[in-house]
Amino acid sequence: MKIAIPTDDQSMESNVCQSFGRTPYFMIFDTKSKETIFLDNSAAASQGGAGIKAAQTIVDSRVSVLITPRCGENAAEVIKAANIKMYKSINDSILNNFIAFSEGKLSPLEEIHPGFHGSEGK
């Protein structure tokens, strides 16, 4: 199983990024191989549609689980269509979120916001 988390830095000690679509990186952890990779989020610099583009990156990476603080409705539709389960992150490091997930302590992410639709920074 592959697990994705939006991150501020390319380090397991990094905190979870508060923005899914505009996160600088996605950390992908493969529970079978125990391999961790950090992907640059090319969608972060997009004028619009960053969430959808970021979601497609997650889908293309064949992730099974996304741990994130929040997600916009358009991105959530892409993620749900790929049968990726979403969990609400705790406000802490990537490592502590993995531990919480493995212990069954993270809640499903059910509160999906309408998205910003080009209103970032205005």
C-alpha cells in the first residue's frame, strides 16, 4: 500500500503542509518496500486548478491512502474516483501522522471545502 502526505519539506521530520493543492512536496511511503520518496508538486505554481492537478499526481503515483488536513471538492472528486481513501491529518509531523494512521487513530476526511477557484492571495 502507498500512503501520500502533503509536506512542507523533503524530510520525515517535516510538518504536514496545510494546503493540499499548493503543497511544495508529496511524501509517498510504500508499506511493502518501506521506500519513501518525495515528489515535487508541479501544481503548486499553477494559476488555477492546483487541487485537481495535485490530485492527479496522487492518482498517477498509485496511492491507496491520502493523509491531509483538508481537500477541495474538485480534488476530492478525482481522489474518490480513484478509490483512494482520505484521512484527516493531525497537526504534527509526517512521522507522527504515520504512527497515528498505523494505530487507527486518524479519522476519515469527510469535511470537504468548496475550493478556492482562483481566489488564492486575493
